[in-house]
Amino acid sequence: MSAEGTAPRGRSTLTARIERIHDHCADTRSLFLALDGRRLKFLPGQFISISIPLGDETRTRAYSIATSPEDRGPFEICFNTVEGGRGVGWLFERKVGDTLDFTGPFGTFSMERAPEVEIGLIAERTAIAPIRPIIRRAIETGARAPIHLIYGAARDEHFLYRAELDDWTMQAPNFSYEIVLAPAERLYQRLGEITNRRWIAADTNRARQFWICGVGPGVIKLRDLLRGAGYERRAVHYEQW
Ligand SMILES: Cc1cc2nc3c(=O)[nH]c(=O)nc-3n(C[C@H](O)[C@H](O)[C@H](O)COP(=O)(O)OP(=O)(O)OC[C@H]3O[C@@H](n4cnc5c(N)ncnc54)[C@H](O)[C@@H]3O)c2cc1C
């Protein structure tokens, strides 16, 4: 396929080469993946499914694409260590020049065009990965209503892409974000309180749309908080890792 070509999507296995590695901090890393001159076609928010040898078996693990479909060059995935996590442990051992087999892109947690209504985004730590291209798509497809991100983490170094988020607040006056630094065991409770204050108790507008991404049952609680408060089911997009 020519350099202008796009890779086939879906179930066929593709092989990517690790072009570059960036360590955000000691336990958080990005890999920049290239496909032999081809570009991966995907929607902001989608993920790939990487084949990972675990013992005698090959298992798959999902990783969101942290870059935007329009970006030239390699695409990025971003991940953190997980206690006892063998899949991500294997990924951390990869070196520049190694190859990874994957399928995808997959996923309905995505945004093709900005909706006309206000956009609320909630992300935790590396779960900013799918939210990042979603924000960019919202800004670039001319969202006029407010776009607000609530970004939580337990440690300061776990907030990623801060410079870019700051740039977007300058570029797009309707984009704003806040960081929520809270101990891991209380993080989702804090995210819930802030969500409640900003998007439930503050007014009776229930026409907003939401994209929520994070780890564990807290994501489902946030989803249910919003749906229970009167937002339509399909207006609350979520992805639980
Ligand atoms: C659609 C989708 C997209 C994903 N995208 C990303 C991504 O972009 N970056 C990323 O780091 N992970 C992502 N994940 C999680 C990833 O697929 C793995 O589950 C994770 O790396 C742990 O895998 P493991 O084999 O090392 O550990 P496992 O033994 O499979 O998982 C152990 C536990 O870790 C929890 N967990 C999953 N992800 C995290 C995390 N990031 N931090 C802390 N605990 C976690 C799981 O809920 C599970 O209970 C995604 C998951 C899904 C379903």
C-alpha cells in the first residue's frame, strides 16, 4: 500500500513498530506506533486491541489511541503500571524498534462531530487518552457551547497533557478544565461531588452530553448519577477500564 494508504480496520491483525517512547513519569508511559507508511483510520476515542503473550497464551488488552486521526506520523497509546498487571508489565518491557500485533480500531466511545449542546468530560489519570482526541475533535468541528473537563488523579505527576490542555483554553474560549487531586480511595467520590455541583444541582439544563472514562466501578456510579438526574441514557457516553 502507498504512503497515502490507510490500514484496513477491524479484525485483521496489523503490526506496528515502536518508533518512540516517552515517559510521562516513573509509572506512566506513551508508545508512538508506526504502521509501515500507512495511517490508521479511527475515530477520536477508539482503542486498539494488542496481542500480549502471557505465559503459554496470547491474550489481548485494549489501549485507547491518545492522538487524533488527523495527526501525521505515529499514533500514540499511553498507559500506567498496574499492581500485578502482567499485560501492561509486558508493554513496559518493549523497546524502540520492537513490533506489536494488534486489531482495531474498535469502540463506540467516540465523537465524530461536536454536538450542539454543552459537553461534559470526566477522566482519571491515563483515561485522559481517549478524551484528549475527543476534546480536539469537539474544538475543531466548531463546538460553540461550553466544553468542560473534570480531570482527576491521586498524584500531581499523573495529570498528563497539561500544557496542551492549557493551550486549548487559550485557543477555544469555550473550553475549560479543572484538576481534582484526591487520594485514590476518595477520587471518584470527589468527581461525583463536583459533577453533582456543576451539572446537576446548578441548573435544570438536562441537554448536555457527557464522555466519562476511568477505571473500575466509579465510572458506572458517575454514569448513573447523571442518568438518574435526568440526562438521557444516550447522552452519557462512558468507558470503564
Ligand atoms: C476499551 C479499553 C481501553 C483501555 N485503554 C487503556 C489505556 O489507554 N491505557 C491504560 O493504561 N489502560 C487501558 N485499558 C486497560 C488495559 O486494557 C488493561 O486492562 C490494563 O493495562 C491492565 O492490564 P493487565 O493485564 O496488566 O492487568 P489485569 O490483570 O488485566 O488488570 C488488573 C486490574 O487493573 C485494572 N485496570 C485496568 N486499567 C487500569 C489502569 N490504567 N490503571 C489502574 N488499574 C487498571 C482492571 O480493572 C483490573 O481490575 C483499557 C481498557 C479498556 C476496556
